Amino acid sequence: MRLLVIEDETGLGRAVCEHLRNAGHAADLVGDLESAQVAVATTHYDLLLLDLGLPDGDGIGFLRALRRGGFSPPILITTARDRITQRIEGLKAGADDYLVKPFDLDELLARIEVNLNRANMTVTTMREFGAISIDTSTKRVVLNGAAVDMTRREWSLVDRLSSRPARVFSKAELEDSLYGHGFEVESNSIEAIVSRVRAKLGKSAIVTVRGLGYRMGGA
């Protein structure tokens, strides 16, 4: 899953992103509303973490604008504003959850997982590739009728490739999708994940397009 962290406290934002990446999510960090608007307009995100007190405006207005514009992924407010009236205002503006600073990173991760699961349960999407079945609502992969255990990164790769099976994704695109903008990864990280997925689903599950990247195959 890809998450956007909107937080002007750089140290906190980096710590949150690192925790999310260690849990297998891709995470991007921006520190103001202008950058957040650009990010949301140009990148698909599965969930947003939104601080309210940002240097170029208040996050509540940004939240309302997103919901009016039809933005449906979960939005979690993370803020120092701890009064009940402020929490109610945030939830009424369209937030799915509200977490007061300082917070525990494991609690944040748990709330994120709950909201992502809740969002995925609203739409059940089955993708079929020969003997491979992918259920995006439960993050379940089945091969020849048997469930296949996937790590978070393996699932993220399969989910990304299967979302547009005819499209060839470059290595850079997959790194960006699995880890986030600007996150430094080992040069062979994507190749390693592809190799592990092929070992579980078969060599033909992911097709290498020489010089271009990878696309979904089948079994």
C-alpha cells in the first residue's frame, strides 16, 4: 500500500515513514499543503496521514476540499489538537480516524491497518491469471486452489503488476511504488522480490520485458 504523510515536523515525519516502510508500505513525506495537493493530484495513495497545523494553511480545509472532490481513501488526522470539539470537527470534516500527538508508532500502524482493511472490504476485486487468483480485498493469493503466503513487499509487487496486467512497469516505477519517492534501496531489491514471487507462483507469473521492466504473467 502507498501512503502519504503530511507532516511539517521533519523528524517525526521521517520516523513515521521509516516505521511504515519497515512494515512493508510505501510512504511519501511532504511538509505543507501545496506539496500535498501536488502529490495527491499526481500519485495514487491508499491512505493519507494529515497533520492539521501546517505552515501554509490549516489541514481541515484541505480535508474538506479532498472529500468534496471525491477523494475516497482513508484519511487519518495526526495532530496536537486534543480537545473533544476539535476531534469532532475533524471527523465531521471527513477524517476516518483521529490520533493525538504524541502517539506510539505501533498504535499508529495498527490504526492504519484497520482503516486500510475497512476500505478494502467495501469492494471485493478478484483478478485471475490462469491458475493464479488474486483477491485485493483480503490480500490473498491462490495458486491452483491453494493459498500462497506472501510478505508485504511481495504482495505489493503482485498487487501493482496485476492492477494493470498489460502494462510494463519499469524498475524505477516499482521501487517508487513499493518504497516511496526518494527512498534509497539496494540496486537489486526489485529483482530479489520478483525472484521470490516467481519461486512461489511459478516462473511465468511475472514476465521480464528486456530493457523495459516487468509485467504480470500467469500460471
